[in-house]
Amino acid sequence: MILEDVSDHVAKSTRRVPVMNEKFKVKIVKKADKAAKPVKVSSAKAARYAAREMVSNVTDWVSEFKTRRADESRVAFEKLFPKQPQPSES
């Protein structure tokens, strides 16, 4: 009897869930079908994407140039002014 009371209580307090009486069709998508559809991109978005790519490339080039130049300057400075022991250190 306790089980019946609990099950009645649970059944009354929960929301009703729709029961699937009908059979639904399931479409199987194969990998070949999935890749065959080309993605349509508007010309404005394509132009914006191309411009972003160019800006990104140029920004990378500039940062690489600055890094290389700083490294070369550091090496040149160290060669020009080598560390010499101070008279008090010897």
C-alpha cells in the first residue's frame, strides 16, 4: 500500500509528458551529403573577411619585424659595449 500511495503522489505532482504514439521518420545524413552542400557567403561578408585577413597578415609582419629589429639592436649594443669587469670587482 505504501508503494501505491507514493506512486499516486508522484503521478499527480509531475507534469504530463506527451506520449509518442505515431512513428516519426528519421533522416540519415551521411558524411558525403553533409560536405556536398556549399556554404553561401554574401559578397559583403566575403570582402570583410578578406580585409580582416590582410590586416591580420600585415599586423603579424609588423610585430615580427619589430621583434627581429629589437633582437638585432640588443646584439649590436652588447657587441659595441661588452661587459667589462669594474676595477673594484677584480
